[in-house]
Amino acid sequence: MFEAVEELVGEHADLETKLADPSVHADQANARKLNKRYAELTPIVATFRSWKQTGDDIDTARELAADDPDFAAEVKELEKQREELTDKLRLLLVPRDPSDDKDVILEIKAGAGGDESALFAGDLLRMYLRYAERVGWKTEIIDSTESELGGYKDVQVAVKTRGQTEPGQGVWARLKYEGGVHRVQRVPATESQGRIHTSAAGVLVTPEAEEVDVEINPNDLRIDVYRSSGPGGQSVNTTDSAVRITHLPTGVVASCQNEKSQLQNKEQAMRILRSRLLAAAQEEAEREAADARRSQVRTVDRSEKIRTYNFPENRISDHRVGFKAYNLDQVLDGELDAVIQACVDADSAAKLAAA
């Protein structure tokens, strides 16, 4: 059934030999590449070996059961194990997203709902920061525009791992399902009559691009500088330190005003621009290849919601996969694993069916 896996077993053994050679580690970039591939293949190879061993054990148990009926129960147990290993191996062989191990830039924008939407955007930011803290990721707020009541009109956060991760546990692998419109139903702090309001905030998640991922011609950039707005320290609002970069061929724009120096703001804006250009290039490639990857909603329209946060019922619902739970307070405190895993499982099942 899994004849093709034998090739992966051979590749895994070859990688093991190479990684044991000290000279390979002289080239750190190549060593990281080999280590990454080795980590991808290891669970496949381990599961395949267990699957084969279980098959041999079943044959042996059947032979023994022919003489001793007491072994019949063992045959059934081994057959159950083999079915489970078969399903696991099929799942491991589903093509992986090549960006799964990448770090991300996560953007949250207030939408319909005015001040209440900005407050909700602040709640979402705290939720993601707490989740990152729980799983051991690093976070860095790149740029933000605060609202008057303490929320955020928009905020951009870099989320990074702290070293090597297990396959499927990278930042993009887990957070890529967060992109879309998030709807909230609650009594806003600005509501005096106690009525429940509905508002929304948009989340956009893009893999953070390295310079080698995206080639940008400096001649294709228009760089504008302007005076920062909003609260800030001495010099933030008094000098032209804010930077806006426009990629002329695509019209993609990135800006940053949080840092004190124009150079720092330019560097941060370039990080955002590279990630947006990488995401755009990947989406174009996927359209051409008719890939079924779920697109992220770019507009903050409540009718295009992917998830609802209902405060009166303490309920969270993901409308793409039918997930529903009544622990909204815990989710907003960073306990996002169950919600994300429901999306991961649905995506894997769809890919498995397509394969």
C-alpha cells in the first residue's frame, strides 16, 4: 500500500549519514535545510516502520491462533493497531504547506462597530499574545495605531518560534487559520442601555519573508516620510520619522511610525512589505495551480465572518468547521489550541480526501 514510502526511508537514512558528517555543518544554511527535511521525514519513517512491524506481528499471531485460539484476541488487537497506523501514515503523507515552519506577521484591524470594534481588536491582540506566551513563541509589536478608548485601530505583530519546531507546530502552521473576519457580540463599554451590539475586526496572517524569499528592486519602491500621529515620546510627533513604502508594480503599501528614527521605521516597514509581497506571490501561484487553500478575508464585513465571540453565552464558534465551545473567557486568555486544532483537522481531512 505504501510502496512509495520506501524511497522516503532511503532519503531519511541518507540524510542521517550526511548530518553525522562534521563537514556538513560548516555550511550552516545547508545544515539547517538538511535538518528540516530530516525532521519532516522522521515521523513518517517511524510510523511506517511500526506499520510494517505490526503487519508481521499479525501474520505471526494468525499462525499461532491456528493452533491456540487464545491468540485470536491478539490478532484483533493488532489489526486495530494497524488500521490506526494506516490512517496516521496516510495523514503524514498529505502534502505539507511549504511555509508551515515560517514565522508570521499578524495584523489586526478594527472594522464595523467603531470604538467597540477597536476595543475588540485589542482583545484579539491580547488573546494572540497570551497564546504565543503559552506555546513559547516570541512576539514583537511592529506598528500600531491606538484608539481613544484604549483599543487598536490597527496593530501588526511579528510572531516567532524559539528554535526548531516539530512538523506542523510552526507559527504559520498554527496561525494561518486565524485570517478572516472575527465577529463579537456583547454589551459594549460605550453602551448605556445594556443592549448587545455586534461588531467585527479583521485578522490577516502572512508568513514573514526573508530577504531571499522576495526579490525587491529598489527602483520599484516609492518611499514617503511624514510626521507620526497619535501618542508618542519626545521626537516621535515632532519629526518626519514615519515611513510609508509603496511597491509600485503591485501597489502594495506598508507603513510604520512606532519607532523614533526614520531608519528603524523603514526597516520595520520593509519587513511588512516583504511578507505581503510573499503572500501575494504565493496566492497567485496557488490560483494558477488551482490549489484549494482557504483564502483570507481582506475586508472587515460582518457577513464574511469566520468566527463569532458571543460574550453573553460565553460561546466561541468557528463557522468554517462547525466548532463550538462555551469557554470563551479561557480562549480569550490564550487557550486557543482546541479552536486551532479543529481547523487543522478539517484542513487535513480535506487534503486527505483530495489525495
